[in-house]
Amino acid sequence: MSVDKATGDILEVRQGDITRLEVDAIVNAANSSLLGGGGVDGAIHRAAGKELLAECRSIGGCPVGEARITRGYHLPARYVIHTVGPVYTGTVQDAALLSRCYENSLKLAAQYHLSSIAFPAISCGAYGYPIEKACGIAIDTCRKALDVWPDIHKIIFVLFSDKDHAIYQSALAGGIV
Ligand code: AR6
């Protein structure tokens, strides 16, 4: 576990499976259909059960950079916030879209009066975003959002691999952000 000094113990980095976390909401790195897929999206749908897919179907999709909320069903998390990251293109739009995913997810969490939220590394798997770049955007956007949404007391970045976990830990410790 790594803790961010600038924001007390609000920002935290952990390694593991996001579907196991007992938080108010976990964030899903979805696609714009919201109908499931591979990676973390597949893991969340498997763990939440078929009721999640039924609720997602009723939403009718989500544009890149935006977020939608559903219940967590069989997950330990009460809610799932589904956001759609950009496919990495190497252009200037990437960073703005990725930042909007974090912003809009936290905005929804605040609107639902949620205080703890866990994020995976959005866009860093199938969508090809380099983790070193994405990590800086994630941490920076969340730090800024905490000023706007003071009721959010815990943001956990959950990384699947050793390598990604180490990158986030060093960034949070003041390394590259
Ligand atoms: N817990 C935490 N992190 C995980 C888990 C898990 N259980 N499983 C994977 N990761 P990806 P994307 C990490 O591909 O790049 C889906 O098919 C993984 O190691 O899940 O935003 C959607 O339906 C990586 O670092 O999401 C979309 O079509 C990170 O989660 C597309 O993939 C994100 O990888 C979205 O691609």
C-alpha cells in the first residue's frame, strides 16, 4: 500500500483484483456499448452476476469520457461506475478524454454521496494507453477533484500487475506526477 502525502491518506495504491474491494463504488473500464467485454470489464460482470448486464442494457451505452452508474449486485462494492476510456492514439485528445473519465466518475460518486471509490488503470489494457502517462493523468485529475468533492474520503487505485503497481507507487510518492 502506498499513501499520498499531499492529500493525507485519501489517495491509495493497491495491487490486486478490483472486484474484491469493499468500497462504495468500483469503476469499470467499459466500452461504449456497456454490454461487457474482456479485461476488468469481464471480471466485474462475472463477479456481479447477470443482473448487472440487464441494468447496463437498460442504460443504452455511454460515450467516451463519460460515466454511468449501476448497482453492484453480487460484488462487495455497492455500485459500479462504468466509464469509457479512449483508445490510445498518441494525439493530444487522449489525455483530455482520459482525464474526463476520472472527473466524471468522481462527479457521479459525489452526486450519489459515495465516499470511497476504486479505479482500475482505465485504458491501459486493451485500449493501449501507456501506463506511465495514464498514471500521471489519473493521480493529477483525482487530486484536483478532491478540492471540488470534499465528501470523497478515499480513492484507491487498484493495479493488477507488479509492474503497474510499482509505477503508481512511485508516482504517488512524488516520482513522475
Ligand atoms: N482488477 C484490477 N485491474 C484489472 C483487472 C482486475 N480484476 N483485470 C484487468 N485489470 P482493460 P481498457 C487491469 O483491458 O484498456 C474491455 O474488453 C489491466 O491489467 O480491462 O480500458 C472493455 O469492454 C489493465 O491495466 O481496459 C473494452 O472493450 C487495466 O485493468 C476494453 O477492454 C485496464 O485494462 C477497455 O480497455
